[in-house]
Amino acid sequence: MATSRTTIATFRTRLAAAWAQNDSLLCVGLDPDPARFPGAWRDRADRIFDFCRDIVDATAAEACAFKPQIAYFAARRAEDQLESLIAHIRARHPALPVILDAKRGDIGATAEQYAREAFERYRADAVTVNPYMGLDSITPYLAWHDRGVIVLCRTSNAGGSDLQSLVVEGGERLYQRVARLVAGPWNTSGQCALVVGATFPQELAEVRRIVGDEMPILVPGIGAQGGGIEASVRAGRTRDGTGMVLNSSRAILYASDRDDFAGAARRVARETREAINRALRAPR
């Protein structure tokens, strides 16, 4: 069994502290595409770290977390740049947790290696995983008692309905069954969370009803994917006005294709955080 790092904080406590410190539920997704980099950096895969570092430094005051998507690094043979980026976040912005968006889903010894990759190699605070293969595909991550295990539940893509909306034994939808399992018997470490897309606010509200106020929900899809902030906040917030990690990636990363990209990213991140906070203050 893997042993967790020596720390007094867990993913859940770090996230709660970040919500409070920055008055923010905004997560900045890091999906670097060199074809969209500004100016002389365009198509330069060797500048992935530089681009993401500048985005991180520009938006850290507006965010509660960062979420690098591993595929954007691995496809460019830039895993070493991902390591450097997470090390930079830890050094310069230690209050903000890092969620490694990997969507891993395997069993046994293979899942153990994926857990080591996320938590030892990359030193992520949390990782996204796929529940399709059941509890034994999640268990290796739960051995890291201070790290977050964020389980796909109702994803933001339209094709998610092909399986996630199927009616299963007992008459509930598959995504509802996943929510009950993750909030109940699977949450042995107390560090589980769920992914529910902003594009499905009714399902988000149903998941919040199932899991109560104790479980964070990662909500991708605001911004470029078309998910509405007001509807998402109304559906997924907890009674204390937290409980959500609302992710925006492309709308922030590519707010400008010029050399002012970092400043533009800061502006959009601030506007997004303020829009979230306005929604939180609106009558329920």
C-alpha cells in the first residue's frame, strides 16, 4: 500500500482553505495547445511550461485550484514540463491545490501505478478517475488518505448520456448510483469528490441532493463548453455557499492570442470569479 506524504492537510481541507482565502470557487484548467499559443510561442511545444506558468501566476489570486489535463502534456512529450509546472505551483502558490485531470480507470497493480504517477511523480493533490470498472479500480487511490479522488459521475459531454442516464436496478439512473456509492461505501478515505458537468444543471442538483453538503463537486463546462454559471451555482452550491470547483479552461487560457495573454487571462478569470460570486449572492 502506498503511504501518504507527511502533511497536516488533506485535499478537502486545502480546498476549503482556498475557497475562503481567495473568495473563489473558480478552478483554472490548464489544457495547453501550442497551436493557440501567442506570438513567437505558437506551435512551440517546448514553451508549454512557460505558457502555463504565466497563466498560473496571472490567475492565482482569482482561483481556488488549478487543473492540468495530462493528455495535453503527454501528447507533446511534455510530461517533464508538467512536473515542473506543478512544482512551480507548489512553490509559488502553495495554498492552491492541484487536480490532475487524468480520468484513469483500471484495476489492481495497474491502478496502483496510476496512483503513484499522480501522487508521487506529479505530486497532485487530487486526480480524476473513471468508476466504470467498480470499486477495485478506485481502491488504490484511496490508500493515499490525504489526496482527493474525484470520480466521474455526470460528465459535460453530450455522449455521456449513452451510459450515465441508463436506468439500473432500483429504478435510478446510473449517474445517481455512482453518486450514492461514492458518497457512501466507496468514500473510505473521506477524500472523494464527484465530477458533474455544468451543461446538466438538473442532474447537478440531483447529485447535490444525493450527496448532501459534505462532498465537493468538480463542475467542468462553464465558459467555452457552454455551461451557465448561474444555473450551475444554483444547482450545486452547499448551504454555506461553497462545495463546488467550477472549472474554466479555454475561455481563460486563450482570452488573447497576443503577448498580453497573461493579462487577458487574469481579466477573464476575475470576471468569471465575480460572476460566480454574484450567483452565490442571488436569492436561492
